[in-house]
Amino acid sequence: MAASDLAQTSTNPGPEQREEILAMGERLFGTGSPDFQRTLLRQVHSSLWLPSSQTPDQRKAAIRAALWALKEIVPSDAAEGLLAAQMVATHNGAMECFRRAMAEGQTFEGRDVNLKHAQRLSKTYLDQLAALDKHRGRGQQTITVKRVNVEAGGQAIVGSVQTSMTGGPAQPRAPHWRWREGRRGGVRGLRSRN
């Protein structure tokens, strides 16, 4: 469904509302290309479950909810726009599988199959969310220390160190293992606290 089609399906939008809906495309998909916007809007619309038993108001609400979800993802470029559209489709698919699994009169096998599909789609959604964070540079960063030299008289912490949320100094967690000093100040080995 193109943005212009969406504008016409809204509840009698005035000229100002129609312009707002048409301008929404760049905020939804991170690009100003009208063809790109129309294609993704059509794809997102096709991914929605809009049965004929729903009233026109229910269908419009579902479309508005999907557009709201796209808007809240705030894609900054075309790649994020594509991912945002996939995330909305994946979420809608997972929720439909959950709905079908819980339908009255559903067989055990039908429930099992739908719950498995919902689980896969939910995992896919989390993977998409991680990909979006990675693309935005907010992915989890890990530092691995391969080798540490501790000179005589030095100290080392074996365990994890966490920084405080207020930006204060790091608070070391109590290590499970401690260095043991020998009689002449040299390091003899590791000793368990237990």
C-alpha cells in the first residue's frame, strides 16, 4: 500500500493530514525515495493479518499500529528502513502464530507447530534487533585479555570488573582465585577461596 493509498484510507483526512501522511515515508524508512517508500509500505501492509471479518476501523487501526512501530524504530538510512520493515513483519507473524496456537479447538499438534513457529520468529526478531543495534554501533563490545604479566610486588585481579552506572570508579568483584605469595615475595600459584 503506497503512502498516497494510506492517506485515502484514513478516516477522511484533510489536506494537512494527507500531506503529513505522505511526508511520513522518509521518517518511516530512512530515505526520500518515493519508489522505495511505496514498495516497503506495500510489503509491510501485505505482512499484516487483515481478515475480512475485521471492520474497516479495525483494519485501519492495524495499519496505523504497524506504521507507528516503523516510526518508533526511527530508521536513519535505507538499510535500517529495510530492517525495520522486516522487524514489523516478523513481529506480526509471531503474534499470528501465538494467536493460532491458542485458538479454541486447536489440536495438540496444531498448537505445537504454531508455538514452534512463533518461537523461531521471536528469535529472528531478537536477531534483527541485535543487527540493528550493531548497525547503529551499539552492539555489545567485549575486550579479551590474552596475556598478563605480574611483576614481583604487583597485584592482579582474576575475575570480572564492572564499572558503576554513575561513572564512578570501577568496583572489582571478589575473585574466585587469589595469587599466593611465597616466603620470599615470589608468586607460588593460585589458591581457591573455597
